[in-house]
Amino acid sequence: MSSERLFSVLFLGIVALSLCLSSATASDRKLHDFLTQHCTSCHNDHVQKGGINLDRLEDDWDDPDLLLIWSRVHDRVSRREMPPKSEVPPDRSAINVFTSHLAEQLTQSELAQKRSGLRRLNRVEYENTLSDLFGIRVSVKDLFPDDPTAFGFDTVGDVLTISSQHLEAYLLAADRAVREIMGPPSKPLTIDVKKLMSRDSFATHALNRVFVKIDDGGLVAFQNLDCPMCFIAGQAKATGTYRVTIQAKVYQTDEPLVMAVYGGDVIRRAGPVRLVEYFDIPPGDQWTTIEFEDYLEEGHTYRVAPYGLSAPLVGPDRFKGPGLAIGEVSVQGPLEDWPSRSRKELFKGVRSRSPGIADARKIFERLLPRAYRRKVTPDEIDAPLKLVQAALDADKPFEDAIGVGLKMVLCSPGFVLREEPLEQTNGQEPDFITDTALASRLSYFLWSSGPDDELLALGLSNQLHRPDVLRQQVERLLLDPKAERFVQNFTGLWLNLRDIHFTEPDATLFPEYDEMLGHSMLEETYYCFHEIMHDDRSVVEFVDADWSFLNERLATHYGLKGIRGAKLQHVRLPPESGRGGVITQASVLKVTANGTSTSPIVRGVWILNNILGQPTPPPPPDIPSIEPDIRGAVSIREQVKRHRNHESCAGCHNKIDPPGLALESFDPIGGMRKAYRSLGEGTPVDLVIRFKPVQYKTGRPVDPSGTMPDGRRFKDITEFKKILAEDKTSVAKCLTEKLLTYSLGRKVQFSDREAVSEIVKKTEAKNYGFRSLIHEVVQSDTFRRW
């Protein structure tokens, strides 16, 4: 945003402050004079730069939007970015008086505002809570609308409203969950088949058209065809976990191959199809046995196919290139016990003959504290029991009657809302939430689910708030497999990875992009995040690191050699690679591009918002956005320069452009580049990908150099990352604010700044270790407050 327009917007707060101070003390009068001298001459009834008339502004310290403007005013003035340099600079002491007064007023106003102690579970949290409570695996999040985000996260209470669509979804989800809890009324049909693929009825009629039969049994596929001839026999007779064994080996090659396995509705294609895993098949004449367990819906099955093979348009029987041979395949399952474990647990202690309402009471007395995540009242227990009694009076079977009560519980406010009451004190204003609320806050932070029995028991006994207990529980939760939800959910929101498939790369400009590359991109970031968290590595390694997790496909994309196989492995990066840290990972580079071109502005804003914690205001409405020219006629740097030269844009672009230009070293799919790709002007490229000559041309050269606002220069991404890594405190503060926003479900405000600084300071001795940072966030008083 331009310095002129930015000052206009920010001065809204300044002038409002001056109005409320007009009749104040002599000290405040000096403050008012300061504002009048530096602000209103440009923003009044007669002169309205940026379209802002400051004389007409009313002050309202209860208005969150105005408080946000005032906090920006504080920051810009304290950093001497305001008033404009063309104005007479104010005295430093005057600035200190102004900023300290404003800071005090902002803090008091924010602390005086009451926050809600309720917020809805988002759809991921609801599904996880439901599954963990009963020990089942049920998918219900697809029944709910997408959750809105605020400040980058879908855990913020202010936007998690409940609509009529949610009410209907709760009923449908409860029905689905109760069916899964109870399990099938009779033992489900199982499958236990072993099949030699060469005898497959789907495949035999396609011999020499799609497959080749080999002498020692099995069929050879030469490309990943999504066709019925690729299906594994044995559709699931019931939903559950299946054990699958596949024999595979390479054909007509001395090189290893990769086998892809897909699960889901691969026959009808009416339901979802997902990648199960990529498996490495070593060279040689011996069969390799692949075994895995996987959860499969009734009627679904699996498909296997070679990855990365593209046969030319000749018959398979005449093709001499590499292929993947599939031999014997077996499918067994479901593997779960019957009756289901969830059913046994639910009816534990219930009389096997003629159970009645007394037995139902035992069930709900045991269930409700775990479902509501707190102590429950007798009336709350009686509520579902009334429905159970009514069902029994209507001659419903006991299990069906219990199901009616369960549905009420799963749709009740106690289950779908997170209640965070304040602890009771002896006549004093309470400061902290109760220990049971703290148990929920901690579990939803690190597990995206409700507390387990151990954590809830500590909350109910009022022991959890003790620092030693909290530290032990954080460690326990982080070591649990459910902590992978934190890795996926926090990373997906912080780094915008949930948008990875929002755009599809242009196949003409980037023909090398494929499914495995997209999958590996995400896995690299998740693996690196987990490593930094698990080993308490410095948060600076999110910016610059000399290691990563790569497989052969991703390493090839990065131009690195010597890495084989589909499995990701810890790799030491050569200094000249330009890689290391999330900002140079293909996943982040893809989500900050549109599939066709890159924008230094988009990527620069992303760095400021997500790495440095310096959010930028939106651009002026009268300034057109930059549209990169893939014809190669105009470089992106030339277009950015025009924005910088625009009077209403230069102020913000001084911060945005340097990081964005540094990332111009990478194309929209995260590949390193020295020149742009063009579909118009440029030099033809002599390259064949998947038996097709590429159509793009080599366009203008990339210039990733830049100058930071403080004058430091960099020539490429490597030097830029070093500059970022020097600012450890900013990176740590940014991550602290992200963790607090995610865990507290609210924006980190001006009044939280002292707490954020204290958290960061406590991690300094541990080189800003990320695991240490999580501990300090949980140990802070802020984590226990609304």
C-alpha cells in the first residue's frame, strides 16, 4: 500500500485518539497538538488524501476494527515510518509519549472486552472427537460445510457459527456414528482370496492390448492405466481393515521400479479413490512381496499400477521397454473382532438378559463426562435417559433405545461446543479457565480431539495446571501417534498447504508435474515439520536448513542426484542447491503460485504474513493487480517496478518485493529456474517428456536479487535466506503468534504482545527450539486465559 494511502488509513486511529483527548490533561494536549501538526493537514474536510476525511471520524474504543487500526498506528509511528519523511520529523521524546499512551489505552481497552467461553468444534475436531470417544473409525466431516478461517486458522471461535446446515449434519453424523459404534448385528462376511493375476477374468481378454502374460505367472503392465483390467479381485464385503499382499517384480529392465496402489471405489468411480502408497520394487527375477493393512469401505477394492512408465503407441507384446509384473494377490478381512470393540466397551457391565433403565444409567454416567469433557449434572444424565425410557416404553430393543440416547448426546451443546468456563475464586475476578477446560484446550491443540482418560482425570482432579504436570502431559501428547494431526492440521493452515490442489499446473508449461511429485511435495513438508518438532530444532530451520526429506522423484525435481526409491529419506543438502527450509520447498512454492505463473507480490506477502509476522494491508482498490505475461513479452520485475514507482504503492512494496523477487528463482511447481518459460517469445527447448516434445520456450532470464528495506542486498535465494535467518526473534515471534491463534481460537492482540515476547525470550537459551516453544506456549498464563 502507498505511504500516502497507508497513512490515511492509519491516521483514522490517530485522529480518533486526538478527538477523545481534546479535553484531557496538559500532557494529553501536547499529544493532541502532535497529531494536529502531523496528520490533519492532509486529511480534513478540504484535503482528503487517499479519500479519507479524518475530521469526521468518531472514536470508539470498543470497536475491534478501530483497535486494529490503532495498533498499526502504534507500530508505524514507533518504527518512524510515520509521519511521512516529507514532513517535519517529530521529536523522539514526543513519539515515545504518544506510543506509550496509545499502548496503554489499547491494552486496557482489549482487556476490558469480554470474550466468549464457547466455540464450536470445527468439522475435523468433531470427527476426531467422535472417533476417539468410542474407539471407532468413522468419516463424518464430509457431511459438514467447509469451516471458515480467520487470521489463517479454522479454529477461531468468532467465525465458527452454527447454521441450519450444521444442525442437519449433526443428525446425519450421529446416525452414522451410532451404526459404527453398534457394529453389524451379525458377523460380517469376510473375504480371504488369493488370486494369480494372469487368471483374472478382467485381464485375460486384454492380453496383448494392455498386458503381457509371463511364463511364471502374472501379468505385466507398462503404464498406469485407469481401466477395469487393473483391478485386484476381492471387493470388500464389509467396511473395515484389510490385509493385502501383492507379489510384484520388474520386467525387461535392470532398474528398480515404483508400484502405486490405489484404494476406494476404483470400479464404478462413483466414490472417492485415494492413493494408498508407493512401493519400491527392486530389480531382479525374484518376486517382491508387498504387504500392508488398510481401511476400506464396503464394496471398494484396490488397483495396482506402475508409476512413471509411459509406453509408446505400440502393442505391449512388441514393446521392449520396462514393465511391472504383478503375480499373486491376496486380500483378507475385515480384521476387526465381532462384536465390535466399541460395542463391547459401551455395554460393559450391562446385564445380558433383560437390561433396563438402570443399566442405561450406568452407560450414560460413564459416558457423559468423557463426551462433555467435564463434570456433568444429574439433569444432564437424565436428559438422554428420558429418551431411552420413551423408546423402551415403545417396545424398542434395549440397544436401539441406547442408540436414541447416544444420538441426543452427539448433537447436544455439551458435545459439539467447547466450553471454557473460568475457575471460581474467593470473591476475586477469575483469571484462568478451569482445569477441565485446560485439558480440552491442550488436547485440541495437539490432537485436534478431546482429552483422553488420563488428561481428563488430571483436569477433574484440578492437577493439570501445575507446571510439572503440564510439561509431562505435553510430552506425552506429542509422543502419541495422534500428534500427527497437529503436524497435518497446523502445517496445513499455517503454510496454506490445504490449498495444494486448488490449482492444477498448466500441462503445456509444466509437463513434468505428476501425481507422485504432488504427493511427495506435501510429504517433504510434513516430515520436516515433524523432525523440527520432535528433535527441538531451531525455528530458524523453517527458514534455512542444510537438510530435508526427499525421495527420488522429488530429488530429481530439485536437480539432486544419488537418491533412489519412493520412500522419503533424510538428505543433507549441498550448499549450492538453494534448498532448505519451508520457503524453498515445492509445496509452499506451489501454493503461492497459480499453476501458470508466479507473482513476487503474492509470495512476498506470504513471507511477511507467515514467516516474519508482518501482515500487510490490502492494496488500494484503484490499483490494478499484476498479471504475469506468459507470452514472455514483459518481465515480472518490470511490472513490479511499475507498482513501486506508483505513489500509492511504494510504501508497502519496499517490504513485499524483496522476498517475492528472491523466490522468483522457483517456478509454479517449485522447480529451480534461471529463465521463465514462455508460450510466445523465446528460444525453443529440445526436450521430450513422456514421449512428447515440450511446447514451451525459454523466455527472459530470472533476476532474484533485491534490497531489503534496511539496505541489505542479496543476489539470490541463498543470500536472502541467510538474511531471514539472522532475524531469529521475528521468526520465533511469528510462530508463537500462530501457535497461540491456533490453540486459543482467537486473534493475538496488542495486549498479548508482552506475553509473546516473554515466551520467545524463554526459548532463546535453547536456540529457539520449536518443541521448547510449544512447551512455553502451554506454560504461559495466556494459554490458561480466555
